[in-house]
Amino acid sequence: MNQPPLSFFIVSGSHRPESQSGKVARWTEAALRAQSFKTDLLDLGREPLPFWEEGVWDDTEFWQKHWWPVRDRLRAADALIVVSPEWGGMVPPALKNFLLLCGGKELGHKPGLIVGVTSGVSGTYPVAELKLSGTKNNKLCWIPEQVIVRHVEGVLNTSPGAPTEKDSSDDINRRRLAQGLGALQAYARAMRSVRESPEIRAAEFGNGM
């Protein structure tokens, strides 16, 4: 049975409208589109979301206007890619807020790939933070692979199909991303059947323990 092509939702977690995280997110989207996958990109620096409060559960006019369009885009995706800078060793508040807004219908039992971004050689703390928290109620499944794009200002400044730059880390970053995206594709295909399984009883216990 032929299945529809995979669809990937990419979120850039920086608050800055012109961020290196946004650059990495757009590069990732271009790499996936070159393979004929469907993509959707949300740059939180250019399309900020309101901060979570209980009204999101009440389907008020405010949330219908500001969240439902993004919610519906997420529900159509097979997998999530989160691009996160490291700010003071932490994930930006807008990105944690995004995960808080999401529920099981948006991300439940879908695979997620973390792509860290740093101007230096660090970038590990956001990976640990995202894997520790942010998935309890939305039931997103981070895959074991993760990517940290280091020395980000000097890499991924040309299209995925272009020759690598003189910066010696450009090639390794591209190859790491290719490996992570390849693994995510495999998980996305496999987890379609997981979400369709009768053993997944989302209605009985909507939130994790």
C-alpha cells in the first residue's frame, strides 16, 4: 500500500527575527525539500506565539486565532525538528512555550530530532534540557540521534547542494545533519503504524505521569 510522502515540521526556537537558528532551520528545510519531502517551517523569531495559559484548553476566540492555525499544521506532520540555540546554557523560553502549547494530537507518538546551535563548541545543555522535559503531556518521542551545529556563523551559509565552505567544520556539520535527518525519516515511517495501533489509548490518559 502506497503511503503519502513524509511531512516534517521544523521550528526555530530563537526569539531573534534574524537568527542563526533560523538560518539552520531554513537550511534543513531546503535539504528535505531537495529529497521531495513535505516541509513546514515555524520561526518563532518571526512568528511569535502567545505564552501558554489555561484558556488554550477552552477553545476561546483568542486561541482559535493565534494557536489553531499552527496546531493544524502540526497535526498534519509526521515528525518534528527542533532547532534550539543555547542561551545561558538554556533553551529559549519561546521554544519551551511552544512545547507546552502542544498536546498529544499535535505531537503524540511522533519522532523528534533536536538540532542544537552554538557560536562556539558548547551546545549540549539544550539537548539535555529538551530530552528531560517538554514531552510529558504532548508525548513527543525524541530519537536517539541529535545534532549540534557548532561555530554556526561560519557554516551552512550556502545551499545544501553547494560545495562545502572553507571552514573545516562545514563539511562535518552537513554530514551530521544528513545522518540525523536520515534517522528521523526512518523513525517517521515506522511510527505512522504506532499511531494507528489500537494499543495507543490516547483518550483514557491524555497526559503523561
